Amino acid sequence: MTPEKPGTPRIPGGMVVPMSEMQTTVRTELGIDGRSYYLAQGQDLGALREAIEEAARTHAKFVDFVVVGNRSVSVLITRRTQVAFSVETVQFDPRDTGDQEAPYGGAYDF
């Protein structure tokens, strides 16, 4: 058995994944007034941007989206709210489906 190299990727549950078999996906981070939210896979970024832009044109309006862990978040957007999107490539997590009926992660999910 070959010793494991530092930084070897693992999937949830601790199983080692050879680099040649590792799947990746694009993760979108949404920053709102200095707080970060990692969006679940399948979020319609165009529709979310439009909803935020529309809310910013009003006095104040809640905008809803789903984050990694399949949890729903509602954020009150005003004209003064600062919003930023960024994207990065990360290791694929098959649990990240955007299905709010199947949440995962949290304080007690190790």
C-alpha cells in the first residue's frame, strides 16, 4: 500500500479519491454586506441577480436562495446593501443538490 501524500483529496466520509478520478464543480459565493453565502448547485444566477437588482430599486425586499447544505436563506435587500458574486472550482459534493427536503451539514454534521 502506497503512503498517502499530504493534501490528498477525500470525499465526505473520509474515502481517498485519486486525483485522476476527482470530480470538480463551480461554486458561487454570494457576499452580502460582508457575509458570505455559498450557493447550492442549480441556483439560477441570472434570476438571482435580477431579483437582487429589483429589490435594490425598491425601499426593501426579501430575496430567497438556497445555500450549500440545501438550506433556504432569505435576505432583506435595500438600496444600501452591498452585493458581490465570485466563482471558484471546487471538489464535487454529491450531497449538494439544492433540494431543501434533504439538508445536510451544520453544527452536528462531522
